[in-house]
Amino acid sequence: MLELIADPSFAASIPRFVTPILLAALGGALCERAGVFNIALEGFLLVGAFAAVLGAYFSGTPYIGALAAVAAGMALGLIFAEFNLRRGGDSIVVSIAINLLAAGLTTFFLRAIFDVTGAFSDPAIAGFAPVRLPLIEDIPWLGPILSGQSPLFYLALACVPFLHIFLARHRLGLRIRAAGENPQALRAGGVSPRRVQLLALVACGALCGLGGAQLSIANVNLFVENMSAGRGWIAVVAVLLTRGRPWPLFFIALLFGAVDSLSFRVQGLGLAQQFTDMMPYLATLIVLVALSWWRAKRTKGDAS
Amino acid sequence: MSNAKTISREALPWIFTILWIAAIILALLLFVGAPVGEALSGFWNGAFGGRRHAYLMATLSRSALIVGMAVSVMLSFRAGLFNIGGEGQLVAGGLTAALVAVLLPGPPMLVLAVAIASAMLAGALWALLAGILQLFMGVPLLVGSLLLNYPIRYIASYLVAHPFRDVQSGMVQSHLVPQETWLAYFPGTRLDMGILFTAVAAAFALVYSYWTVHGYHTRLNGLSPDFARTVGLPVRKLTLQTLALSGAIAGLVGAIAVFGIHHRYIDGMLVQPLYAWTGIIAVLLVGMVPWAVPISGFFFAAVQTGAAGMERAAGVPKEIALVVQAVIILFVASRVSGALSSSRGDGDGHA
């Protein structure tokens, strides 16, 4: 096991698993802070993954694919906003419907456009090439983690401090937090909380779209039905655990991504695939339990 | 006169809703270039027609599972418990039913009874696990129940892929359960008796929700957990009991799928058709009103089999059913609110 963790190729694979969870969770964090209970991250990721393949296949460049994923995610964010904010639908109900809508739209258009079921892979899908960082790639152990990843990983990394400062300092960031914590104050200041929440949802869609693009045109060059496979739910857990704060979110996503990557690696050790497949979900549950116990203990300590 | 005016004012949003949904379906049909008339008649035939109503029977058979799952989650939802782990409980039940029936020797009827009972027990235990996670370990039910869907899915997949696999079949599935335990067809049809079990479960849920003290208490808990706690109801016990009941019914549905339809456990047979999620939206569509749940469950079953008919008749991918269901829920059930709030992120059991 220790050898496995020390193995540089294991370390180098972690960012592939961290990126989609981190991007989706950052999107979810914006919603959480704005007071929108969005648990449809799974659907957002799925739509992003499909749109990315669509864009990359027809344009021949992964960047158009990523743009298509962003656009599709934003559109889904608008749909969420229409039914949750404007029509006043319960956010859990809307989230469940959005997840089903994403599963339906991706499988429907997979057949309607490419005439396949299950999976679509084609050499014409242009995937992201790894970005090599000179000098940094020569650092032992850390080099292969930081260098040679997809551009989306670096974007996700940059988003963490950016979002932190944005939420703490920028006017719109303050408004997003106000919409979540004290919408009346925001309204008194002449700003519509709903409009701020709409912006948060659209931005969330964009981030999740990029996360989906990482799944389909950076980690692999294909689309598989339901390829988000629960990662959106893990992102939801990360958001709930950290209450949408970017830095803690980063570390939780790192942890979940590492477990994901580890479970992928131990398949080589002869453990049945089904057991390695369930590791990320069990790890998520364990982290949930551990954190809640730790919090309970801390509050008890404060009281005495 | 004024009466007619209020009626038209109430009807207007519904007319718009129906127009929106129709427009979206039409847009999807036009996108794939399907002949609309043939598609619609194919839909009708696929849902309700067929030679000697064979497709209608398929719709009924499917609604046996969907309504069962809907009844299961309805009991939780009405108690304010957002249990979205029905899929895991369903898999636990189906897997247990198949394995017990394959492994247990004895008179067929006894085996059937034991298998169904163990399936219900397995479903109940899996649901209880989510309840224990919420009450004693601070994991919100919403995410706890959802996350538990995945381990059981892979456990089931492992068991029928390795130790209990029907190797000769070449597929990832268990052996067939003894033929004597298969649920009989209604005379002259290809509809199995599984729907009777669902009918019993639905009738039980109706009586339970409306006419029993226990059902009343759980509903009180759903409408206002604070009030329920204040008047001294054993909220934790009610939570666990309700979850066990939901899980038992989900487990029963798994057993119906095994003995009525597939006669074995096939990897993915309960997950891929999204029975549990369809059950959830069937409940949401009618705002958790017990007597209406079987109707909306049948409606969604018809949407799914109708879409298959549309594929046969006009080449429309049957996956359109999922899109249509989601759109209907978005438009219609976005009015449901309130009772679901208590198991959100900051529910009971949180420190």
C-alpha cells in the first residue's frame, strides 16, 4: 500500500480525479453561499461532459468543447433558476428533476446525434493535451502532480483563491453572501436577491460544465451514459461539509479525489472491481461521520 | 359568471403548462425527424395496445414496480424524511430474494414466502442504516441514503458476477429461481400477479396514512418536527420505524421484480430502468397525496412503455421518456414544497 502511494504515477493521476469534483463543488459552493440549495451537481456534470464531447467532435478542438460545456452548464443553470427561483419550485424537487433531465437529454441526444447507445468514442473527439510546465516537472514526486495535467486542472486550482477573494472582497461576492445570509438586507440595499442567486446558478453551471469536460475530453476521449457516476453527489457532500468555503472545499476535494484515484489503482492488485468502485462512496460516508463527530466533540469542549 | 371567471383563471396556467410540455415533445420529435402522427399512434399503442393488449400488460407490469417504489418513498416523504435511497433498498431486496430462492431447499411456496420476507427485511435494514447514519452519526438523510445506493449496487454486482453467478449463461446474473416459485400469470394474459402485491402495499399505505395513529404521528412529524417533539412524540423512534417500513416495501418490490418478471437477479436490472427515481417523481407529481400515487405511477409507466412503442413505430429514441418525465416534474411538481424541508442539510441529529 505504501509503495503504491509513493508511486509517482499514482500521484500524477490524482489531479484527474480531483478536477471534476473540485470544479463541481466550487460551483455548488457559489449556490450554497447565495442561499440556493442546489443538489443537481450530478446532472450539471453529466450535461457538461456530453456537451464537451459534442463541441470537441464537431469543431476538432478541445477548447470549443470546453466552451460548449460551459454554455450547456449555464443553460441548465438558467433552467434551474426558472423553476426554482421564478416559479418557486422546491429546490430538492427541482434538483431531482434536473438530474433526470440531464440523464434523459444526454442519452436521447447520444442516440439522436451519434446513433449509439451506451458510449460514444471516435478519433475525431479532440481531447486536451497535457500541459507540461518546464522546471516544475523536474521537482521529485511533486513535479508529475503539478506538471502534465489538463488545462482545466490549473483553471480549477486558480479558481480556489480567486473564489475565496471574490467572496470575501468583491462587491458581487458580498452580494452573493448577503443573498444567502440576509436577503432582506440585500433587498433593502436595492439589490434583488433573486437576481444574485440567478448569477450564482449560472456561474455554477459554467464551473460544473468545465468539470464535466474534464471527465469526457481530458481524462478520456469519449462519452459514456451516466459517466458522472456519483461524482456530483460527492461534490454536494463536499459543499455541505465545508458550508461552501473555497479553501476547506479544496482540501476535501483533494481527499475525495485521492481516494477515487487510489481505488482506481488498487484494481491492479487483484481486488474485485466492484469493491474498488464502491470505495469513493464509503470514503465519503466515513469522512461525513468523522467530521460530524469532530464537530460535536468541539462544540462540547467549548461548552464546558 | 364570476364562477366561470375563477375557473378560467385557475385553468389558464395548466393550459400553458400542457402547451409547454407539448411544444418540448414536438421539438424533440422534429429534431430526430420523426413523423409526428406515427410517433403519437406508436406511443398510444406501446402504452395501451398490442395484440391482446400485450403492451398494456407490459405497462401494468412496469407500474407494479413503479407504484411500489412510489408507495415506499411516499411513506418517508410524508413523514418529512427525504429518503432518496429507495434504489439501494430495492437492490437489497431483489438480490436477497433471488439468492434465498436459489440457495434454500424446500417446498416452493415456503421458499417463496421466506424469500419475500427476507427481501423485505433486507430492504428495511438498508433503509435503517441511512436512519442510523442520520440520527447517531450526523449524516443528513438526504446524502446518507443517496450514498448508500452505490455500495449495495456494487455488492450485488459482485455477488452475481462471482460467487453466485450462473456461469453457463455467459451473463452477469444469478441462477434462475426454481420455476415453481415464479409468480403465475393472470389467466389468458402475460401479466404476472406481482401487481397484486403492489396493490396490497398501496392499500396498506392508504389505510396507514389516513386511519392509523402511527401514520398520523409520522405525518405530524413531517409537517412540523418541532411540534411533534414538543408534544412528546418519540421522534427518533418514528423516524426509524418509518424508514424500516419504506425499506421493507422497496425490498418487496425487488422480490416482485425477481419472482414476477426476471426470475433471477441480473446485474443492473433494478438500477438501469430507474424504477426508484420514477417512483420518487410519481410521488412528487401528485404532491404526496396517497390515493393519487398509484395513478401517477401508472402514468409514468405508460410514458416509458409508450416511448418504447414510439421507438418501434417512428424510430424515436425511447430515452425521450426520461426527458418528458423530467419536464413534466419541472412544470407540474415545482409547486410541491414545505414538507420536504426538515431533512435538508441541517436536519435532525446534527450537532
